[in-house]
Amino acid sequence: MVTTPVLYTCALSRGLRATWAAEEAGVDIDLRMLPFPPRYLAPDYMALNPLGTVPLLVDADAQLTESCAIAHYLATRNGFTPLAIAPGEPDYAAYCDYTYHADATITFPQTVYMRFAIFEKDKGLVEAGQAYAKWFYKRLIKIEQRLEGREYLCADRFTVADICVGYALILAESVGLNDGVPESLKTYRARLMARPAYQRAVTREEDGRKALKVV
Ligand SMILES: N[C@@H](CCC(=O)N[C@@H](CS)C(=O)NCC(=O)O)C(=O)O
């Protein structure tokens, strides 16, 4: 393929899963940072993605709006890499499960917490937001048990499943959802954040945000 995929995102949003996967896989992406939330601060973006959400990956005629799907796509776009797990390989099923689990089950309650307990406090639903924080903590049980005796979620190696789940743990720390994160998951998170590709992805996104001159 000759085109360069274009990734639209906001710094340190779920799009970090995509930027991180691109860095891990060595895929060249055209990173376009937007102010958050784009639906208000970059209204032209709605023409590209009527959902108004980030990330959005545009690759020739393909448009992807799910961060975990984009991470998997980038890990396999230029040829299969060990960042993904192939059908027939051990832990293929677990790889699919944890990659989907990350946003649908783990980040979902985080988002509701952030909305009602942080961004829209004035709506009077802070208590509901806090209830979702508890729900988030309870839902960590599956990855906590999975990582007993393992460094990574699948196949004894770092994969996109770790990027997708790891981002939820990284987000937890930055939005005040760390108290109920078990120590074992904090250790796992630190292992992921020490990866050079993760650090390059963060630097790229933060540099992009600074260039926007909108915080
Ligand atoms: N399931 C989607 C969710 C995308 C999403 O909701 N992104 C948030 C940022 S992390 C967003 O764009 N919120 C702004 C809005 O909805 O206006 C994914 O994993 O990419």
C-alpha cells in the first residue's frame, strides 16, 4: 500500500492506543491532533466523523473509529507482526477477548465516571459517576486474575491486547481512578509505560497538542 494512514486524535485520549500501536509496529502515520472535544472546538471534524469522537483512522477508502480495532489494524496492516496473534496460534481466542474487553467493558465505566464526576459535575449526577468508578474497579478482576503468573495478557509476549487494556489502566491514573487499582496491575502498567514505543507515542501526541496552542 502506498498511502499513509491519517490518524485524527486528541492528546492522550483513547487514540493513544492507535499512536502507540503505530510506534510499536513501525507504521508511518500522519498524526493530526485536534483540540478536545473536537465536536465543539473543531466542528469541521464532524464532516469526517459524524460521531465527533476520536480516534479516527483514514486509510485510503477505509475509516475506522474504534481505538482497539485501529491498534489491531496497524499491527497487521503492513504484514502480520508479533503484536497480534493469528488464528490457530495459542491464545488467539484470549487475544480477541482482551482486545475487545478493554474498551467495551473496562473503559466504558471509566467514561461514564469521567462524564458525570468530572466534565459535567453541574448536571448533579456526581454520585452516579462515583458508582461507575466502583464498577470500573470491580471489573478489573478479570485482568488481575489473568495476569497472575503472567507478564503479558496473551502468548507470553507483548501484544495489542496489552496496549488496549494497558491504556485503560493508564487513563485510570490520570483521571483519579487509581485507588482501587490492585498493586499487581500497577506493576503491569509500569512495565507497559516503560516501553520506548509508548514513550515516543506520548511525546508525539503532546508535541502535537502544544503545536495546536489549545490545551
Ligand atoms: N469506542 C470508541 C470510543 C471513542 C470515544 O468515545 N472517544 C472519546 C475520547 S477518549 C471522545 O471522542 N469523546 C468526545 C465526544 O464524544 O464528543 C473507541 O474506543 O475509540
